[in-house]
Amino acid sequence: MNLRESLKSLSPDALKEALMSRVVTPEIDAWMARMPKPVGSFGYDPWGYNESQAKVGLGLAKLLYDHYFRVTSTGLEHVPATGRVLLVANHSGQLPMDGMMISVAVATNDNGPRVPRSMIERFFPTVPWLGNIFSAWGSVIGDPLNATKMLEAEELLVVFPEGVRGSGKPYAKRYELQRFGHGFMHMAVTQNVPIIPIGVVGCEETMPSLLNFWPLAKLLGIPYFPVGPLLPLPARVFLNFGEPMHFGGCVTREDEVQKRVDQVKDAIRGLIDVGLKQRTKIF
């Protein structure tokens, strides 16, 4: 009996179980078991994270990480195994593949796997099903109140200060860092949180955009509508995690905040350069 006939002979529940065993492997179970993540009696935390659903998400994303985007991650030893921390990265590629790949690297970090809490744009929860899925997998809306409460709970946050300015930029501006928002730096200072800069290379090529068809984006109520590939391309992705950056003291003026933001931006730019040198081919 071949594989197709074997699958046909299975009941729907047995088929589901067989497929899930391919996604949620013992390795995934082991990483999840090591993660410090308290949830309530129903298996959820206050932001909608669910461990069972997160296992499925991690299993699926790990397949993309290993076999489709063939990610190379360096510097994961800089990510603390416990305690509050901000992971700050450049943003690109129209779809949040960069956040997904960073999340897999953090969740499968042999130095201490952690639940990554990616800050996502407000429009994502308006997409049917997508908002609930992202919440169950650990993502939250990029709101200052959410971020503050999570840091107080000693969470690890993944932040993209460029926002849609980075993810929605055309391919002609690839690897050109856009303006950084200041919110992450205010949190780093007031909450005494170390920042881990990350340089992401490869996601620019996964979903290159020739232009933003803004009339349709406005009609749909989304920040941009890229004209490009319908599905992500299998570009190789390189993630470089830098050393922790600490910003103590009291900051009262925005020009002082800007100087500190520029320091993080320069660190990320340097890590992007490292990734571009590591890459010998795009695909």
C-alpha cells in the first residue's frame, strides 16, 4: 500500500493526528516544555497566547525556517534565557516573515528557548482568522500599554520600529532603514530593558514590491497593497543578533531620545552589513 492509499484509509481524526505528528515533533515539544510561560487553567494567557496552538505554529514555521528560507542565525547567545528584553530589528518583505523567522530562532534557541511576543500592526486583527491565530501564537498589537504590561511580566518582545514604513517600502529601497519610531526607546529607558539589535537579510527578497497600489489599499483599509509575487519567494534568510545595549538614566528631551535611537539604528545597520557579506547567493 502506497502513502496515498494509506492516507485514504485513515479516518479524519486519525489523518489529523498523523499530520500533526509531522508538525509537532518531539523536538518541538521539548522546546516548548523548556519555555517559561505561565498560562491560565484554560491554557491561555491574558493576551490570547495558547500553548497547544503555539506548538502548531512553531512546528509549521520551523519547517519554513529549515527547508524553505534555510535560515542562518548567529548571536543567539546574546538573548537572555529569562527576564524582560526588547529584540529590535529592521522590517521588510510586505508579509511578517521576518518576525516569524526571528520568533522561530528565539523559540528554538538552545541557550534557552523563549516565547517570542511580536508586536504586530493594528490592521492584522481586522483580517478574518488572522488576528486570532497570531494572538494564539504569541503576537500582540503594538500598543504601548500592551508592551509595558508584558515587560512588567518579564516577557521577550520583538519590535520593528520602522513599522509599515519598513515592511511596505518598494524593492528599490531594499536595506535602506526607514525612520524609527521612538516608543521602543522610551520603554527601554523607563522599564530598564536591555535592547538586542537584530539585522535581517533575505526577507527583502521574499516578497519584493515594485510599487504600492495605494488606491486599492485605501479602499481595503490597509496601509499598503504591494504589487509583486503572490507568494513568498524562497530567499535565504540571515539573522544576526547583536550584543545587548543598555540605556539607563532619565531622558526628558526628544533630541536625547533620538540620539539613543540612532545608536540602535547604527547597530542594526552594521548587522545588516554582516548578513549581506555572509550571503553568497539570494536563493
